[in-house]
Amino acid sequence: AQSVTQLDSQVPVFEEAPVELRCNYSSSVSVYLFWYVQYPNQGLQLLLKYLSGSTLVESINGFEAEFNKSQTSFHLRKPSVHISDTAEYFCAVTGLSGNTPLVFGKGTRLSVIA
Amino acid sequence: DAGVIQSPRHEVTEMGQEVTLRCKPISGHDYLFWYRQTMMRGLELLIYFNNNVPIDDSGMPEDRFSAKMPNASFSTLKIQPSEPRDSAVYFCASSSHDSLLQFFGPGTRLTVL
């Protein structure tokens, strides 16, 4: 079984400042890792994923996350946030055995302040 | 592709009434997942199907909840009778056997009065 801990429920940050949203996971097996974003009153959109290969993965809108196996972490970072990044961000894991359900963290609400 | 389609988007009902939520997965996807999102418990899996067959329903809260997938393009989640504690956003997601990526629908916001 897997579990995900997102250490911060809310993160306020000023526009153009850097941000890091923390995610730690627990699993007895190897995992795939994901970040999803949920804008107000919308569904979840995949932001980025780690499946294999380079431990640093990037999204098209400037976010990046690094898989750290020894620390069982997959923190999300952006060097300069925009107002439009205001949303809830969910870290999720699933095992390597195929199309198994995602296990989500409780989410981190990112609020970007002008 | 239109993505995962869910209906209705919002549902308000009274305690004791039957509620049916609907989902149309992305064409060609053979996995379908139902999740529930609440403030207290976050996002939780209720049930998932592979090739229309339920694989794991251990997340279904109790017998009041049931889910079906009569064909590859349609699934329902039914609550009978509904209770106020069922109020939540219910998401449907689908994926393909050759991809690990789950695509989510917009969700159904259920309010039980």
C-alpha cells in the first residue's frame, strides 16, 4: 500500500517569487509519481509525471519536480509564479503493476498574491 | 476527443432520494475509476473497472453505493438512499492499458440536504 503526505495545506506567495510544494510518499514497492492541478470548480489536470529515466521532470508552464528515492520525495517547484498559478495541487502515486488507482495527498492550496 | 464526460455537473437532492451519476470515458480507454473528493478525506478511490469488469470496490462506503459499467463507453454510480454525508465532488477518470495516465472528468458536485 502507498501513502502520500503533502506537508503544507496552504502556501501563499507573492507574484514572481519562487515556490516549492512538498510531497513525500511511502511505499513498499517502486512507484510512479504525479502532480495534478485543480483550478477552482474544475477537474484535475495532469501537471507532470515521473515514470522512469531522468529524476527531474518539467511541465510546459514552468513547473518542475525532482524524484528523490532516498528521501522518498517528489517536491514541486517553480522559480517565478504567476497569478494564474493559483490553484490546488495534488501529489499522487501508483504502483508499477499497471493501471492501478492513484493514491493522492490531501492537496496544497497555492495562492499567488499580486 | 471530448475528454471524460460526467453528468450532471451539479446535483442537489434531499436525504433519502436516489442519485445517479454518469460517466463517459475517453474512447478506447479500458480502465475507468470513480473517486470522491471531500474536505475531510481528500480524494479517495471508490471503485475501478477494467474492460467493464469491477476490479476493486473496497473503497465503496457501504451498500447504499453501487456502480455499473454496462459497456465500454458508459458507467454509473448510484447512491440509494442518499444521506447528507454523501455530499462531495465525485470524479470519474479513465486510462488506457498502454498508458499510466489517468484523465479526469470535470466532476459532479453532489449536495444532499
